Amino acid sequence: MLTFRRALIVAAAILTCFLLLRHTNTHVAAPIVSNSPKPTGSYSDNRKIQDTPAKTASPTTSEAPEAAKAIVSALPWNGDNGGRVVLAKKPQQQVPLENLKAMPLRKQLSYAFPYDVEGKFPAYVWQTWKYTPADGKFDEAFRPAEASWTELHPNFVHEVITDAVAGHLIKHFYASIPEVVEAYQALPEPVLKADFFRYLILLARGGIYSDIDTSAIKSAVEWVPQEVPRSTYGLVIGIEADPDRPDWHEWYSRRIQFCQWTIQSKPGHPVLVDLVATITEETLKRKKASELDKQHMKSVVEFTGPGVWTDAVFKFFNNAE
């Protein structure tokens, strides 16, 4: 039988165990979560935490910081987000052919030849002449000039396009926009087609166009200073004339005239879109009015040559968009 003394001993033992267990639990530390934010009670404190850049592991080599700088500097600048970020290019939506033909001409050209200012300048050199350099009829006086473009651009595709080949290329590149093909074929003189062709080939394929009698003095890579990122521009041209004389109009179409005998462009440039549309519309209008004969030749030259080219460039400069 459990005596009073034994009961007292058992009760004391149970109480001692209870006290020992309670003491042990009060010293168990709560688990630490390293990613837990510091408790804060105000908006400003939370804002400071969010604005504080995260700590990153130290680079294992001295080249790591430089590599990071190179990556950042290569990213396009997005001023809306306050820094350089990777901008995802939106895929171009497909438009049915019947819907494309219903668009204004400039919209059709922009869709057919989309412009990407961040893209590369294509490695093409385009020239036009009656014969190719491989033809025995090619003028020997032009050979040194023609060869200079290949010598200074050894990795470029250099093509001298004849009149017959030019016509086939235009049919191929502009098959979806027949108005352009019709306008090209309607021009009455080879010199007018040569003017139009340079704009058409640069719009469709980009690269460099230069007249057959021009010589390359330096590589196109050196035309623009290296400090200017190539992802920020898509057209390279020069000023042909800036005369300071009262009779300038007797020599040039415009007071300040841009050169169109040598042009470098990325495909789809807005200047070329606008110019090709202008020439196409004007040519078809004159064709309908029977004003594409030699009697109207002087005015025809005006809308394919340096005058209309200069107008298109200034229009682009003055466009706020």
C-alpha cells in the first residue's frame, strides 16, 4: 500500500521533472531565417530597404567587374525605367495580302521592310552600270575606282548591277507592292531608274550604294567615330554642297544639298520609306497625265535626284517622332 511517505516522494519527483522540463524549453532559440527582412514600422524604413541594392558575392577574378560593365553598356537605354535594360522586340504581326494592299503606300513599305535601328549595317556594296567588271565592255577608266570598294571592304558582298538585273531585283523585292514595280518600269530614262534603284535596293536590303565612278578612301567602318554607338543610327550620308554664293540655284537643286551618290543605310530606314513612296506616287501621277516624256524631263529629274533626296532627309530631321 502507498504510504504517506512514499506518496510524498513520488509527488516531489514529478514536480522536479516538471520544473526541469520547463527550464529547458525557455532556453531553446527560435530558428533564424537569413532572408527574413528586418522588422520595420514605417513606410520610409521599408522604402529604404527596398531601395538598398542586394549584396552579391565577391567576384573570383579581377575581370568580373569589367565584364559586368561591358554587359551593362551594351544594353539599350530605357529612360522610362531609369537605366539600361533588355528590351524585348515585339514580333511583327502577320497581315493578309489583301489587307496589306488596302494600306497606304508608306504603311505597306514599312511592313514589307521593317526598320531596326539596333540592327547591323548589312555588308553589301551596291553599284550600277551598263556592264559588270567581268564584261569586256566595262570601261577601263572605272576599274581602279570599282576595285577600291572591294579592297577596303574584303568581307563585303560587292555587286555591280546592270540595268537588266536591276529590273529583275525590283520585281523580286517589291512583288507584294506592285505600284513600286510599275513606277520603276515607267521611268523613261536609265539615269532616272538608276536614281530610283539606289533607294529601292537600300530600303529592301541595306548596305552601301555608291556610283561607279567613286573611289573608297577609307573603310565604311571608319566613316563614323567609334564613340557613336552603331545601335543609335541607321543612315550615313554626307553634305554634297553648301555654297555661299547668290547663284547657287544654277548649280544645285537645294541651298544645302545632301549627297546621294554614296549612301549607307540599314534596311527599312524611314527616310527611304518616305522617299520611295514619294517617287512612286509622283511617277504614277505623271504617267496617268502622260507627263513622263522628254518634254517634261527637267522636272522628272527633280523628283528622283538630289533635290527630292535632300527634302526627304530634312523632313526626317524635322519630324518630332
